[in-house]
Amino acid sequence: MCLTDYFNYAFGITQDDDVVSLVIKLKRFTKMMSKDYKPGDRVIASTEKSKDKRGEVIRSKDTALQRGYTVKLDEQGTEEDILEMDLEAEHLSPSEIGTEITKLKKLVEEEADKISNKVVKELPEHLTYLQNALVESRDKSESENEFTYISKEMKRAFGSNLVEENISLKKLKYSWEKSLPSK
């Protein structure tokens, strides 16, 4: 069996297929092979324009033959349409988790004069607990508990807009939601 015959067999393509039925069959195949990102998923873009840029999926954007997504890039804050084949899921390494935790600890230090001493003391401790839960114990429920505590306290201390838009928090949340196994 040659490659063409195999391809035709695998996709159920016959000589009687017209263009419309071929497009439908190819769409079914691409849907099966799709990574199927959802809004809120964290991704890394690998296009010439956006080489290794990280961002968040806003919505899917399908064309006749290709699946793409609108991604809000972290650094620029702009939305860009990127083909699915140019995206991969973001999985933070232990050092990247440490970097995001450090950014949040610095934010607490910078804003220390605007928040209570109790919060200034507790947030860095709980950020360390979150880092340990994500990296060392890889405990999903502990990560969720720490993240929930941290985000509630940060909302109270800094306001909900800062917490909702904070990229470090989004990355850490995605990390425990998608990367850690459920027990």
C-alpha cells in the first residue's frame, strides 16, 4: 500500500468525493488531532513574529482548513491570532515557578506601606508554601488551598483588578490546575 492509498483509506477519501466532502473530512481529522485549547489556557507561541512569547488563549478562531486562537501576549498585552500548530501548552519549570513567586514577593514588599503588617508577613510565607506544593510535593489540593488563600488576601490588600490581571498569579494558577495530577 503506497502512502496515498493509506492516506485515502485513513481519511475515508474516495474518488467520488467532491471538494465539500473533502473539506468536511479534513476538518474532522484536524478536530481529532487538535490540541483544543480553551479560553484561559496558558500557551507559548512559536511564530516568527512571536518567537517564544507567552500568553493566554482568549478564544478559538477557526478557518476553513486551519484552527487558530486569539492569544493575549503577556509582554505586549496585545491580542494576536496564532495558528494552533504554532502553539504549545505552557508548563512552568521549577525555576520558572520560583521566578513567578519572587515577582509576587517583590510586589508585596513594594506595597508594604499600603497593607497591614500581618499581610506583609503572611503573604510571603504562603507564597513559599505554594512554591513547595507546586515543586516539591506536587500536591494539587495543597496548591489550590494556598493559591486560594493568596489570591483572596491579595484581592483584599491590592484590589481585585490587580489580582485578576497579574500574570504571575495566572501562570501559577494554570500550573496547579493543568500540570499537577489529581489524587
